[in-house]
Amino acid sequence: MTARVLVVGASAAGLSTVEALRRKGFAGGITVLGDEPHAPYDRPPLSKQVLSGAWEPARAALRAQEQLAALEAEFVLGDPAVGLDPVSRTVRTESGRQVGADAVVIATGVRARRFPGQDDLAGAHVLRTLDDALALRDELLPGRRLVVVGEGVLGSEIAATARTLGLEVTLAGPLAAPMASQVGPVVSGALAELHTGRGVTLRLGEGVVGLTGEGGRVSGVRLASDEVLPADVVVVAIGAVPTTQWLADSGLALDNGVVCDARCRAAEGIYAVGDVARWQHEGLGRLIRLENRTNATEQAMAVAGVILGEDRPYAPVPYFWTDQFDAKLQVHGFLPAEAEVDVVEGDLAARRFVARYRADGRVTGVLGWNMPKQTRLRRQEVVDALQAPIEPAPAITH
């Protein structure tokens, strides 16, 4: 019987786990450990509303203080976890605190990748936390030269936000177009046209090898060709690494995240949720790890159920969205690089359409550009494809 639950990570996934436990009737003790001093907040607005100044930091909070208090959970903030004993299910924190529980939920998320020497240069930023967003916002002054390194979702959003603030923005990275690895050539080509049409300079298709500096401040971005793109401010958005270093001596399987079975269980009484979890997706027959807000909430709900005795695998249809300039993209499912893409509603040139992705004869995903209702309706095609029988991969055992 589970009498006490420990959630490591005061993130959206961690908070959603607590809320789901309470909704499902769990009346036992809950402790939440967080490495940041802030109460749980939402990350998607950081690169848009918070970065632009449209929102003050408090608006990004996921819940008001009275709502958190109503959960009757102990929130221990600003004290990162540094070790886990999975046998006793005890977590040790940086301050020396020892917290034990009947069930431990790992929700420590990811940390931003950096270039070597980046932290020694003023004006060189990453964007993962609320403090990151506020530090960067202070430097986004009209007329400044900003280089964003990384053409993925985050880098593209930052570039769009900064351009609307009046900065001279360059987006650099090795792929051919913004979000090329996430949405494929058809849609990324349209995103390239959108960004260039709004004044973003694209220096894509060439790797970035590092940053340059003068007098302790960043001065540019060095490309593989040795060309330097001059910059007053740089944002490095080259992906993230699962926050698992504190679990190095735990004995858990760590491979691009905390490796779990189909019920998000890493070991007896140990679970993982959100960006840090890499679990067996029974609909795909393989391990996957997702970095998006929707998964953080849905996976937390599933894990809360498993802790309380439910026995259902977690096999979602992933969903994420991105807002860039006046474009809102919504994605349901998976968009493999090799997928065939056809526009099934609307018009690509008009930037209002739904695209369907197919691989191996199956619908894997749909993407909508400023067509939210039609995109939601097309989601059912992805659901039907995931429920079709496939050859299962070997189960993950511990």
C-alpha cells in the first residue's frame, strides 16, 4: 500500500502528478522537491509571452498559492536532488536532506546544452528556466544584433519573438530550414519563407563550432567555414539533455533519459514522467522520449493511476504546438523524416492548411498551420493507425 509519494521535480510534470494523485483519491503524504526557488511555472510562454514582455513572470505560474496549498503537499524548493537509493526509495538533496517514500516519481526534466566556454561570456544565453528568460529579456533591445544558434522549435520561436521586438536577428544552424528535423522539408520550407519575409536572416545548412568574445562579452558566432557572424547577444538553442546525472549511482537504466517499461516504471516503486522519461510505447513497439508540455501532463496522469493500482500502458498520440509570428502550428502524432507528406485541407501557399504524414503505408501524424479545428478532426487518423496491430519490440525488463 502506498502511504507516501515523493515527486522529484517541481515542474509541470511534477505538479500534474500531485494533482492527479489527489483527483484520484490519494490521501497520503506527498513531498515535492524542486531545484529552482520558484513554485511550478509553465515553460512554453518563456520563449514567447514572457520573453517579449507581454507577460510578467507571475503570469507564468501554473497555480496560485492557495491552489498549491489546497493540494496539502510539502514543496521543498531550491534544493536539488543529488542521489537516489532505489531500494529504500530515499532521495538525498544538495543540502543533505534525506526524503523517503513508498513511491518516487522522477520529474527532473532536461537541461539546456551549452557550448564550451559559453558561461564565461556575458551576453551568451540559453533559454530553459524562468530566470533564463528574464536575463535574456533584459538584453533584447531594439537594433541589437542577435544570433540564435539552433533552428529547432525553441530557436525558431526565440528568433520570431526577438524580431518582433525590433532586433536584427540571424538564425543559424546545420539544417536547411527552421524546424526541418521536426516537420520535414515541405513545412520547414514554408517556415523559412515566413521568417525571411519578416526580416530574419537565415544562415542555415552550416554547422556552428563555437562563440567568439571580446573583453569577456560575446561578440559573434563562428561557423564551420570559420566565418564569424557578429552579434551583440547570442542564444544557444541546440537541444537539451535529460537531467539524470544525479541518478548516476542509482542502478537505474539511464540512456537518453530514465528508461522505463510501458507503465513508466523504472524500478519497483520508481517512476519517471515528462521530458526525462524514456518509456516503452506499446503503439509503436519501441522506446520513446517526448519533450512537450502536453506529454508532461498526460504522462503524469497515467503514472498517478499506476501508483494507485491501475494497470494500463501509457501509449499516447503526442501533441505539440508552436507560435511564430502569426503562424500557429499544431502537430498530432509523429512526423518521421522519411514520411510522405500531402496537404489534405487548405492551401500551403496561403499558409492555412493541414498536412498528413505517412510512413510504411500508415498515417503517423498530422500538422495544421492556422487550422486548429480541422487538425483536431484529422487526429483520429493517427489514433486509428497507432491502434492497428504491429510487430512488438522486446519488452524492457529490470
